[in-house]
Amino acid sequence: MNKLSAALLVGAATLAFAASAQAEADGEAIYNQACMACHMTGAAGAPIRGDADAWAPRVEQGIDTLYTHAIEGIGAMPPKGGQMGLSDEEVQAAVDYMVEPVL
Ligand code: HEC
């Protein structure tokens, strides 16, 4: 029994570690890897995660528009944050994570 739970724990840790590189869409990991450089600092005028005033007019456009702009780019925001290796689902998960504190 102990051996089994240890094996399960190791498996879970490995999965969590692999998530940022895998199709498994982990919004937080993708944000940390691909979006944080601009969206934590406000670089190039990027709306900062958790800044309700900056996000209010953007969130009003609807989540689908935000997904589209994140995937295709808008203004100084490069398509997929410049990480063209990300799938659309991964970018959407990162958008969900980004707007979650202001919804
Ligand atoms: C190189 C800097 C940079 C990176 C990296 C970046 N962004 Fe942005 N992002 C911006 C800027 C600048 C804007 C504001 C664009 C504008 O409205 O003119 C923006 C705006 C957005 C918006 C709002 C779009 C709208 O319709 O108002 C979303 C959503 C977004 N980014 C998601 C992401 C996601 C998800 C990632 C990571 C996959 C990411 N960004 C990575 C710079 C960046």
C-alpha cells in the first residue's frame, strides 16, 4: 500500500512537471512560461494580471474575443505571446488563468 501511494505521488509530480511542455493545458504554467514577461510587468502596455481597471474594458469584449486576440495577436501583443509552439487550447487556458482574478 505504501509503495503504491509513493508511486502515485511520483507519477503526479512528473505529470505536473511535464504539463508546461505537453498538450495538457495548464493555464498557470503556460502563463508563467509564455505570458508573464509582459503581463506581470505591463511591458509594452500589456494589461497586468489582477489589474481590474486594465482588464474591465477588455473582459467586456467577451472571453471569445480575448481568446482570438491572444491567439492572433493585437497591437503590441504578438500572436500566442510569440510562442507559436503553443496550441490554441494552451493559449486559451493561459487567458483563463490571466483573467480569473478580475472576473
Ligand atoms: C511581448 C509582450 C507580450 C507577451 C509575451 C504576451 N502579451 Fe498579451 N498583451 C501584450 C500587450 C502589449 C497587450 C495589449 C495590446 C493592445 O490592446 O494593444 C496584450 C493584451 C492581451 C490580451 C487582451 C486582448 C484584448 O482583446 O484586449 C490578452 C487576453 C492577452 N494579451 C493574452 C496573452 C497570453 C495568453 C499570453 C501568453 C500566451 C500573452 N498575452 C503574452 C503583450 C504581451
